[in-house]
Amino acid sequence: MLISEAFAQAAAPAQASPDFLSLLPLVGIFVVFYLLLIRPQAKKAKEQKLMIEALQKGDEVATTAGELGRVVKVSGNYVILQIAENVQVVMQKTAIQTLLPKGTLNSIERE
């Protein structure tokens, strides 16, 4: 009468199994992630490690704390830096951030 009869709809066809094309965007994201983030970081870490291993007496360096100094002695995991006249500090090699060009310390204006 007032309510119409309800009929069951035909079942939807089974969804096809995911194929290679549906996984392609996910693979693309991983490739971009590797190229833009992982590879450059690994390259930078490798260069840093090689620089630390190659430290020798007389090198001018900058530390992670921002101190500039000249390497006086290298031994094991530590270096002794001369940061001023008659001032030497012992630092871990991993605290060395940058190897400066020779003569940098002499060209800096001192107050």
C-alpha cells in the first residue's frame, strides 16, 4: 500500500586482486624518499667520517660548538685543539664539524 516493495540488488562483482599498476605509486614514493633523503644523508655521513679519519697536526677546524682552532695532536678518538695562544682543549674527533682552508685562522679579525 503505502510502502513499496524492496528488492535485493544484484551482488557487486568481486574486486580484482591488486596488480602491479596499483602498487606503482607506493613504489614511486619509496624511490623518491630514498633519492631525496636517505642517499644524501648517507653520502654526507661518509664524507664526515673520511674527514675525521684524515685529521692531522696543523689542520684548521671548526667544531660543532662553533670554536675555531688548529689541531695540535691527534690520538685515538681525541684531538687537542689550540683555540688561542697558550690555550689548548681536548675534544672528541666527532665534535669536529668542518675542515677549514689553510690560513683561515690568520685571516679572521681579532678584537
